[in-house]
Amino acid sequence: MYFHALIPYKPINPKTRLSSVMTQGEREEFAEVMLGDVISAVRKTGCEATLLCTTRYACIETRVAIRKEGLNEAINWALPQFRCPALIIMSDLPLITPESLRRILSTKADMAIVPGLGGGTNVIFVKHPETFHVEYYGFSFRRHLQIADELGLNVDIVDSMRMATDIDEPVDLVELMIHGRGNAREWLYEHGFSLSIENGRTSVTRNGEKLS
Amino acid sequence: MYFHALIPYKPINPKTRLSSVMTQGEREEFAEVMLGDVISAVRKTGCEATLLCTTRYACIETRVAIRKEGLNEAINWALPQFRCPALIIMSDLPLITPESLRRILSTKADMAIVPGLGGGTNVIFVKHPETFHVEYYGFSFRRHLQIADELGLNVDIVDSMRMATDIDEPVDLVELMIHGRGNAREWLYEHGFSLSIENGRTSVTRNGEKLS
């Protein structure tokens, strides 16, 4: 089956909730490395992708559409233009693997969705995107189930820790450092991040200093 | 296939990392409700269970073995007695469903394992438990992979957010309140817990007071 991935991406000053542990330059570099891991997994499933970028950005592996409006508006601008199923996937999911993506893409339902930790939405696969629309932010997972329900779509909720783990805050780096297989994990180790355990809690340290 | 589940359980003063948000009596009640959800999911897969309890405890649905030693010692006392595959599962996984369990039980590998968030081990399914041993605490996920490797077992790592989410700290209640389908979620709502979102972060409140 042919489908196309849509990956929203903010090249400038991304991941501000990591500001306490990375400079702006580091956050931009780290976000780009995570994006690379996501694109790599997507392409290994045989899928092409388009980045939806807030500013000019060059990517040799994908098309880039520059959309200055918000996340929802940008995606909802793109969806009616689809003539094939759409995979809407966030760029901060560096634990994703081709195998986990295939669990979504092989759904028999009209749509598959992966909730993010905390009630957000990390991945949506919708077979007829031209009639769908998204509403990210807040408890978007429930909202997307409602939208599907209003459209009469049956939905497959995919239970995946790898795809549920979006990297927003220092504590999220723990899972990436344990389970990552791509370049984002390497980037963290190369930049002085490591793991430690104290009283049964795992935390991230950088150059010996505890961060989460 | 016949197999038997082993569920370690501490009836007295459990879940001490929830002490800031629940009294001891509430923690004991909540731990028991979570255990009930786990037992219910296990039994729906057609499996019997034995609880490994630190103190006397009555459970009408399962056998109970009282073992006063530590978690590892208790499990490693039980494993050599198995004459069928063993499912070793923690009692604080109230998001577990029969469907998620079946992903483990249907493995073609010698063993399946589900990592917990933070590097722990939440579920192990091992077809020849009499030669296996466990080493919980700390980064036990990696340790269990090493043990399997030393025994020449091939291992299926099951990617599941539901089974990765063990309830230890107030922040863990978020996922239970969003995705729970059993009695543990109901218990939280009945006891004044609710969810709120602020600046994109989901947190738990109790009677209006922010807890995580």
C-alpha cells in the first residue's frame, strides 16, 4: 500500500522544555538528530515524507513545505490534498522503529492512533485523510477519538511504549538512553549525558550533574 | 498452552512513593484494587496464578504463598518448582489487558519480556522457568536480557505502553486515569483524583490540589 508521511518540524528554538539541560544550539541539533531517526524509520517502511516546517529548512531526504501558521492549521491545510493514506507523525519520537510503524500501517481499521504519554497524540494513520482534521494540544488523544467517532471511522489504538515516548522534558531522555537504537541516543552519550539510579528512580545526569 | 502466573504482592504498607498523595490505608486499598485488575486480566487469558506475599493474605481467586524474604529470593524459590511456562508479572500494572498479555503469551521465542519505564522489568514470560532466575531492582531489564543471553535463550521484547506503565509515583497516575479500563482507575476518580493540563503538561490533582 502506498501512503505518505507528514512530519511537523520546528527548526528554530525547538524543545524549549529541554532549555534547563541544553543550549538553544544544542536543542536545534538534537531536534534535527531525532527528526533524522524518525525519517529513517519512516523511509524503511517504504514511505515518502513531507516535512511541515515553520521556517526555511533544507532536508535532502524529504520534501519540505513551509507553513508559518500553527501545528493544527498546517496539518489541516495538508490533509485535504492527500490522494492516499496519511501517516501524521511527530518529529520527537526517536524510539520509533520500522517494526513499530508497521504495526500501525498494517491496521485493518479506517484509522490507527498512538497516544503519547500524558494524553497527547503521537502518531495518526488515516486511510482517507481528505475528510479528517486534527486538533493537537492538551488531551488530543481523546479529541482525535471523538473526531473519528463523528466521522464514523473505526479506530485501532496501538499500544506501543516506543511510539508513546515523545521527548519533551529531561525525564523523557531516560527512555531514549535505555531503548534508543538510532543517532539521537548516540548524540546524548556524546554530549555527556548518562543514566543513574538512586532509591529505585532512574535519572539523567550530564557531566555528573543530576538533571531529572 | 498451559502456563502459570506468579505475582509478587506486598499487602502491608505498599507503594511508599505514593505516600505524599495517599495515606497508608489508601495505599493498601489502592494496591489491592490494582492487584485485582492484574489478576482479572491474567485469568481472562485462561491462566491460573499464585501470589507471592510478604505477609498473610487471603485471595479467593488465586493461591497464595507467603514468602518473607526479598522479591528476588521469593521468585527464585518458586521458579525451579515450575513444570510449565511461567508468567512473572508485577501487581502494579493496572493498565494491563488480556489482549496485551496475549502478545507476550503468543511469543515464538524462548522468553518474552516487557521493560518498565525507567529501565525496570514489568513482565517476564519464560517457557522453561526451572533454569531461569531473576534479578530485579535497578536496571533489571538489561540484567534480564543478559541472564537470557547466558542461558542461550532467544528473547522477544514486547513494546507495550500499557505493560510498561507501573504505578509507583504520583505522575504515573496520569496514564492510569487516561487509559485505565479496570477498577483502579475508578478507585482514583472515586477518591477525588482528577487530571489537569497546564502549559502542555498533564498533572494529577486531588480535590483541586496539584500532586505531580
